[in-house]
Amino acid sequence: MSLRSIIIFGAVALVILNLSAFIINERELAIKLQVGEVVKADYEPGLHFKIPFYQTIRKFPKRIMTINERPERIFTAERLAMDVDFFVKWRIIDTVNFYISTGGSFRVANDRISEIIKNAIVTEFGKRTVKEAISVERAELMRDMLATATTTAKGLGVELVDVRVKQVEFPDDVRNSVYQQMREERGRIAAERRAQGMEVSEEKRSTADKERTIILANANKDSQII
């Protein structure tokens, strides 16, 4: 074999090796496709090989990704509208399901996940009053939203890491009504506490008068005896 043939053979071998080899790092997930079908997944970090032209590799990030959505109009249990601003953090946990359900498109994944979270927000806010939605129960609300959405999201091959309500705003047409209800509620609570205070005061006054009468009667009795 001539030197020229050896060089050509070596060049072709290098090209084939270059087309066959691929590297997966620790920050990546990957699947091997053969004529559009997934034939291998769950690659360990390192050097791997494929059949050139016949097989292709799709890589996806392992990192946690964030979706920030525009405020969503929802209704509470009292049928009062609220604009809920939220974000969700997610990551891929099943590359095969992720590819099958989204075609490997992050735009499709973001749209599907956003829809899942919006449905969870509508469901959970719809179970609660305005007071419950904006009070200290919000932590419970977000936990329930995450639980509601998690099962559906697993069908996409993703894990919902966190769901957070950043802000809740009342539209102008219901804000005054809500604030008036809150003022009336606080007024009712204040009136109840004043009534309870007056009741306790009356009981204490009655008890003191009774004790005073008994003390005076006993003193008068002792005086008569003396």
C-alpha cells in the first residue's frame, strides 16, 4: 500500500471516527435516535459512539429552568377576579418521555408546563376565598398548587421543582369592593371583641359587687354579735 493510500485511508478513518464519537458532560442528558426512534438514553458522562448518518444524538440540559408568565386572571370561591403573577422552576427527569411528548422542543415544553400550572392555579384559588388566598395560608396554597400539577407534569418527563406566586393584584373593577369587604370584616371583628370585653367587664363588676355585699353583710353580722 502506497503512502498516499495510507494517508487517504487514515483521513477517512478520522472523519468516520469524528462523525461516530460524541461526548456527554455531567451537565447534559442525551438520547440516541435511529430513524426518528429513541434507541438509547440515560448516558453516563464520557465518550460514546453512534453510527454516522443513521443515528443522531439529542442533548438536553440537566439544569433547573424557570418560566416567568404574565399575570393570569382567575376567580376565587366568591367569584371575585384576581390577577396572579407566578413563576415555575422545572427540570427534565425522563429524556425519553420529554422527547416523545414535546419533540424535544423547549418552547413546546414551556407552553405545556405553563398550561398545567395555570390549571392548578385556577383549581386551587377557586377553592379559596380572597382572604385565604392573600393571607398566611399562601404557603399552603402554593404547596397544593405544586401537588396538583406534579402528576400531570410527570407525563412530560419533567419534575416541577417549585411554583411561586409572586404577586396578587385585584383588577380596578373589584379592588374597591374587596377593600370594603375587608374593612367591614375588620369592623365586625372589632365589634365582637368590644362586646366580649364589655361582657367580661360586666361579669367582673357583678362578681365584685356580690363579694362587696357579702363582706359588708358579714361585717355587719360580726358587729351585731360584738
